[in-house]
Amino acid sequence: MCYGVAPMTPRSAGFALLVTFMLACSESKKEPDPPPPPVAELSNQELIAIEGTPGSTPPLTDATEPPSAPFPGLEGAPGPSPAYGPVNAPVRV
């Protein structure tokens, strides 16, 4: 047995942490995806007219989303889902 050498000294543990932090911080920054193009906006007069007449906003269009990828560990297969709103919306309802 070797009694003079500790398997993990504080110095080597600190060095391992330093190398880990350096590698984690040296990762290149990713540019975020550009936002989707804006939807046609209503003019101020059109907005005021809509506010004055309840129920005059255009309805959301009905659509069907294709099935998503199967999730491991869950039984069955995903199917199509109803979707509402424009396709380029950040979140579809």
C-alpha cells in the first residue's frame, strides 16, 4: 500500500474544478433565432372601432397540427392535435 499519496488532494480537486470552469466558459455563444415576421397590425382607428363593438374581432382559424414525435416510456402513439391561430405565432393554442 502507498500511504504517502492521497487519492484526491485539495490541490488536484481545485485544479479539476478550474479546468471544468474554463471549458464551460470557453463555449461559443449561440445567436438566438430571429423572431418570426410580424403579423399585419391594425391601425389606431381600426383598433378603436374593434374596442367599441364587442365580438367584432376576427375568429382564430382552425387547423390541425401533425402528430409529434413519440415520447420514450409512454405507451401508444401520438395523433394529430387541433390548433388555433396563425402558423407563425410564437405559441399555438
